[in-house]
Amino acid sequence: MRKLMMTAVAVMGMSLGYPAADAKEPQKEMQAQPQQGPTDAEIDEAYRMNQEYDARRAAEKAQAQGPTDAEIDEAHRMNKEFDARKAAEKARAQAQGPTDAEIDEAHRMNKEFDARKARAGLKTHEVEGKVQSVSGSALTIRMPSKLNRKMDFKTDEQSKVEKDSQAAALTELKEGDEVRVSYQIVGKERIVVSVDAQKEGSGTSEPAKKP
């Protein structure tokens, strides 16, 4: 009986294409083959996701804690550097003294003060006429009431000019404008104290005083 069973197994093995001696090998291989785990790609992806999660948690924790000690130290260093630079600039400016522009401005103010002081006791004259020409700080008028006699004037920093009751520059006066000029004689020049100008034909509000 046993021989018959062995013969049957051998025949079955031959019918399946296996040698008689190897009839039981496929079954043994199937039983011995282990189950497959995750692939290398799956392991790498899981590792990457863990790293990303850890980095996100670390960033959230750092943000919640505020600036780090290193950041605070850097801010203090920058503040000290800024203060030192400002102090150095101030010391350098003090050592150099006033600039050329500051010296020029001081000279201009001194000249203006001296001129005002010199003119303080001078008599002021007034005359009316019409503008003949304006050039730089020079003004020339003619007086129809005195046979178109011409008079030349100069302006300085203290001279005031108005046109139609509005502050104006001397260059805004046009030929033919009617003017009332107040002036002082300084040396050999007539220095304008004020000019009140109106458009030709509008007339002046008050009669002129004799120069």
C-alpha cells in the first residue's frame, strides 16, 4: 500500500512537470518564503515626513518663545555700533569747527546787522514815478511830474517790495508800473527801503513827498 502511494505521488509530480524526487519542493518553497515588508522608497518617504514634522515643531516652538539669545545679542551689538558711530561723527564735527557755509552765513548776518545799524539814524525820503527799468538789484524810475527826470536806486536784503499790495520780487516790476519808492541815501547811493508798485493807470493812493 505504501509503495502504491509513493508511486501515485511520483506520477502526479511528473504530470506537473516536476521530477519525481522534487514533487514536494514547490510546497516547501511556498511555506518557506517570508512575507515582504515596506520597500526602500516607502522607508525613505516615512523618514522624510518625520524630519519635516520635527522641523515644523521646532519652528513653532522657537516662534512661541520669541527672539533667541543670539538674536538679542546681535540687536545689542548693532545698537552699540550705531551709538558709537553717532558719537564719532559728533566729535569729528566739533573738532572741525564751523563749515564754510556756516561761516558765510555768519558774515552775511554781520553785514546785514551793520547795514541796519548804519541806516537806523538816516532820514527816509519818498518819491513817486513810473518804472523805466529793472536790472538785478537796480531800479530806475522816471517822474512825469518832473519832466521825466530819472532816479536810480539799489535794493539790499532789507528792501521790501510790494506789487498790488502783495509781497513781490523786484524783477516782477514791469516798465510803466506806477511806484512809490521810500529810500535812504547811504554814501552816494539811494538804497531802497520799500517799493509800492501798481499797474500802470491804477494810480497811487497817496501823494508823493518831495525827495
